[in-house]
Amino acid sequence: MTIPAHSAPHRILAFDSGIGGLGIVRALRALDPTLSIDYLADTAVFPYGEQDDTFLVERILTLVSQAIRHLQPQVVVIACNTASTLALDTLRAAWPDIPFIGCVPPIRWAARITKTHVIGLLATRATIRRPYLNQLQALYAPDCRLIAHAATGLAGCAERLFRGETVPAETVKQEIAGLFERDTDGQLDTVGLGCTHYTFALEQIRAVAPRHITWLDPAEAVARHTLTVLHTLSDAPAPHSTPQAWFTATPPEPEALEKHLPAFGFQKITLWPSATATEPQTA
């Protein structure tokens, strides 16, 4: 992709419940190193996949709206499948002049490349139980059998792996086992990642899964679509502040997590100011 020159770097806000969306940040920076990217992780209520829907919609709207007012991004990437399937319509209605890019389960992609017409999805319980998933299958994979598995602890495993911790192979194997237990005729050949966190566990997933499975990580596709949208916009205003990696609560093992942030373009953890705070605080 050819990146046009701009008078100032485009500013993006990427939002997730934890570190999962950093995979999309990495893909964005690989495609265009000039981008100005803020990252906001709602670690105060992680994991999203186990939270109440009504609570999450209100929280996501409030938090992302605060971030838009404070950071003034041109584009917002909801780098979280749960948040995307729940709150994208609400966010777009509240902020009609700002493009929102969401992450949805890669059902269409899986349907295009499967040879057996049996596809799988690894996702959170929240993503799998919503009618949106059935709609995706009906639209894009009507001739495929979909095996969707809620890996309730896999996002937590990915967070630990991101921090450099060791997660036993047996733990990862147990998290994905339900996917293959339901593949009783051994026809499953393509599995999409329906949670951005799983990017950081993909190496471990591949190691314990059947070798013939093709795994689909949508991070790069989301990044490319984001750039396509950005390049339809006018030149960016000069950033009024230095982009940060913001967290709504100090994450577990913050020193270990912070050690890995420079690879994604961030130098430290910065705590997101609460409704009553006036200045961010460095963890």
C-alpha cells in the first residue's frame, strides 16, 4: 500500500478492554509508521466477554466519548469484538461525524477459503451468544457449518503471554478443546479468531491444535481498512498532545506489561483520568 504524504500525522484512537487491540496497533504502525495512535484499554472491567450487555454499552459509550473529547481523533478503531458487536451502532449515532471501524468475527473470510465448508470461531461467550453472529453466518456463510466455541479463559491467557509469563500448553489446549470435540467428523479446516486478544496466544494455539487448521487473525485486515478510511479524510490537525497507552486501571504486573509497550510505539502506562480527575497520572 502506498502511503500518501500528509502535513501532520493522522490521529487514531484504538479502544479495547485490555491489550488485545495492540495487535491492530502493531499492524497499523507496520503499514504507516507516521500515524499518531492513542490506545485506551478498559482494564477496570476486563474481561468484557463476561460482563452484562447493558452495563457494557453504557460504559463503552461514556468512556469512548470522553476519549474523543480529550484526544480528538479523526478515526476510532473499536479493537474489540465484544465492544464492536454491542456498541458500534450506539457510538455511530452519538458521534455521526467520526468514522468508527469495528472488529467482527471473520466469518466471511473463513467462508471464502474453507475447502470443507466447515468453519470455526474462537471467541468470548458474549460474542458467541449474540444474534449478530447468526446474521453474519446467514449473510456470508450460508453454505457452511459453523462451530463457535467460547474460550472463556483464553483472553486472560493472552494477557499473561503478552507480559512474558509462561502459560502451560495444557491450559491453552483445554481452552480450545470444545472446538474440536464438536468436530465429530473431522471436517473443520478453518478457524477465525473472534477476540483481538487471541493474536497474542496464536503461536500457542497453533502448537496444540491439529496441524491442518488454517487460523485467521483479522488484525491486518482491520488496519488496512482503517487506513483506507483515513485517506478519504482531509489532512490532520497538528496533535495537541503526545499519544499515550491509556489504561482505566493499573493492569496486573504493570512493570512486565510496560516492558513490552515500546514495541507498539508506547513508552509507559498512563492511567486514564476519572470523571473527576483533571490530569492523567503515570502508573
